[in-house]
Amino acid sequence: DIHWDIKQRPLKQLNSDLICASHVWNECWMRRDDLSNGEHDWQIIDSTPVLMCDGIRRTGPCSVSFLKNSELGFRWDSPFVHSTINGNKAHWNVYPDGNMELLDVQENIVGSKIITRSLTNEFEIEDITENYKNLMKSSDRNGNFVKRPNNDVDFELKLSDDMKFGDNLTLQLHATNKSNETRTIATALSLCIISSSHQKLISCYDQPIQLSNLGAGKNENIPLKIRPEQYM
Amino acid sequence: GTNWQHAAILCSLSRALGIPCRIVTIYNAA
């Protein structure tokens, strides 16, 4: 969950969820007497448990085939492992009174590709995403998400390659309205300067929110301009 | 990185005990 304030700035104190670019764990081929199939199956074991599961730092052994069938009532850590490969990234608008509104849900962010070394050729990779995910069923599962927003306006932020620190900065926000109605677009630009050597926030500049209307099926380039004195 | 090394060590130990083991990498989109 990512939380934003009404000026579209990230609320750091609420944004503790973390998605790593990749994670490595193990599968061990074992038989589990406590599972109904009673046959050998790959079991997930994580030798780098990153979060507490059931009060201790360990993950698994968790059956891969049970995970694929969303049978999460079996030991060990099935719900946790399931979330690390099927989770969605939800963006929330947080109002001053504490109410929250769901802005956007990004699917297929987590566990987008799951691979291991091929058994037949050690120099080849084997894509085992389908061992973990029932790809046909994923749309049904996500359809249950409460109050799904209509994401019918696409945005693409275009950056010029030749921008230099100290220049007038012009960014182009390309918006495309895919709906059959006029949509009101609120653009809020926040520019933050971060020291790359100390990973420290130096300053932030927030531009006032601009409103514009975009007709049905239309697209438009919205220029976002920042003068040097506004960010230096 | 360290994460992969942990997995490699666990696989070595597992195989030494006769339990087939493989290393799995999960990629998340940015």
C-alpha cells in the first residue's frame, strides 16, 4: 500500500511496505504427510526470511502446488508466501480527516517472473511462473477488489534527455482519455532534490495543482514548467 | 548478493542430506 496526501506527495510515515526488485529462495523436493496429496512436491523454503512469520524468522516449507491452487489453510506460511508472489500495489489518497480513497491498483507487480536453473541444461533458465500462479484465474481473483477505480485516462511523463541542473525544466505529461466522457485532470508536480552520495533529501518544491478538461477519446500534452529559482 | 548466497548454502546442505533442492528467483516489476 502506497499512501499519498491531497497534494499527491508520498506519506512516508504510512509507506512502510517494500517491494524488492527480486528475491531468491529455495525449493526442496519432499513429501508432506500432513498434506492431502501425500506425494512428493516442491516445498518453498526461504533461507533469507525477511519478515516474521508466525512470530519467528523462518519461511516454509510451503507446498508449491497447494499455493498455486490458493489452498492457503495448510502449514507453513502459505498466506505470507502467497502475498509475496501475488500481491497488488494499491495507491491510496489520504484526506486530512483520515478518510482514504483508492486511487489505483497495479497488478502483476509482484512475482511477475519466477525462474530457476534448467534441469536439462545448467546454462539455461527455466520459467516456472506457471508452477506458482494459475494465470487464467488471476483476473477472477482481482475482480473481487473493493471499489475498483476506473482507470480510463492513461498518463506518460516525458523527460528531455538534455536537461541540466540550473536550466529551465520542461516536462511533458501526455494524457489520453480512453473513456466516452470528458474527464477533469488534476496535475500536481513535486520536484525533490536528493543527495546521491548521502541518500538525503535536500529540498522539495511543490507546484500548485492545475486542473484541465480532456474530451472523450482525446489526448493532450500538458507542459509542466519549473524555473531554476524554484528548485535551486 | 547475500540473498543468493544463503540460498546456495541451503541447497548444498540439502543435497548433502539427499534432499533434491533448487534455487528459485522471483522477479518483481519496478
